[in-house]
Amino acid sequence: MQEVIKKQEENEEKQPKCFICMDTGIILYKKKTIFGYYAEYAARCTCEAGQKYIYEGRECKEHKSEYRVPSIDEVLDKFELAKNNYEQWLAKTKKLVEGGKVSGKD
């Protein structure tokens, strides 16, 4: 089972363009290794913000490597992640609106 590591956004009352990565472009997650412990990995989002994290070491002209940043499609269910992020954002936004911290204007 993989566990997504949540990044805290400073301005969560503004609706993100992408609920998969919350506009960061990168998703950090934990995955159990063959040695039995959990390690932290990064995957790039498929949105515009994720385009800056494209890296395929095998395609480098010089200094080729086996390292790469996989797309979120390869490692997690992006629709489930987006749904969970949306629900959390909506709950937090409702609390901010009820507390008078958000005016409802963009």
C-alpha cells in the first residue's frame, strides 16, 4: 500500500487549478521497498505545473543515468488522489468561510 505525503499549502482558500498535485507539480508518496521498509518517492503531475519536473535520465545526451521522475499515472490512482484532495480542500475552505477568513471573492 502506498501512502501519499501531503504538502501544506499556505493559501489553500484559493481554488487550485489541479486537485491532483494542488498546483505544486509534484506528488510525494511512500512505497514499501523490497527490503521491507518504506521509502519516499516523487512523481510528477500530468498538469502544466508538473511539466517542469519531467526527467528521463536514459534520454540525456551526456551523463546518461537510470534515474527518472515517473508520471503520477504510473504510480498512483490520480482520480482517487484528486477526489481526496478536493474533499479535504472543500472541508478546509468551508471552515475558513464559516470563520470569516474568506470573503468568497477570487
